[in-house]
Amino acid sequence: MENKRVYYIPPNLNRSYLLGGFKIMELVAFLTIAVIALFMVTKKGFPTLTLAVPALYLVLHLRALPDGRNVQQALAMRWRYFQKDQRYSLQECERRK
């Protein structure tokens, strides 16, 4: 008989940790974009246009929905829904026997 090694994965490693509604890497990316935007504001002087990029990133990646999806995923779902043809005929609505 062979001795097979069995490895158990702790349940904590399968989770995605959230901090303030964001994953850790999303927060790191936001902070990077924000620092670059602030640097560009001090060098170039376009505060409204430059600070819109990190604000848009922040809003799109916030997990505001109760099912854990972020705003970007919810907008994509609605976009796909409204891109489909919403007209149906009576024949399609009848029960199939």
C-alpha cells in the first residue's frame, strides 16, 4: 500500500478579503492612481480632469451590492440585459407540450 500524503487547505486562504468594500489589490491600485493624479495636479494643474480618473475608479470598484458584486459588474449586467431584444411573440410565451 502506498502512503499518500493528504494536504488540507485552511478555509481562510479561499476568501477574498475586503477592506471598506474593496479588495486589497483594488485599494493598492486606487492609491497608485491617486498618487499619480495628485502628482499630475501639482505639475500640470488640471485638477478637475486629473482627479476624475481615481474618483471614477473608486466608484466603479466599490462593492455596494449585497451579493458582493461591484458597480462595474452591475453596470455590465444591465448593459447586456438591455442589449438583448425584449420583444416576444405569443407563440414563444405558450407552454410547450
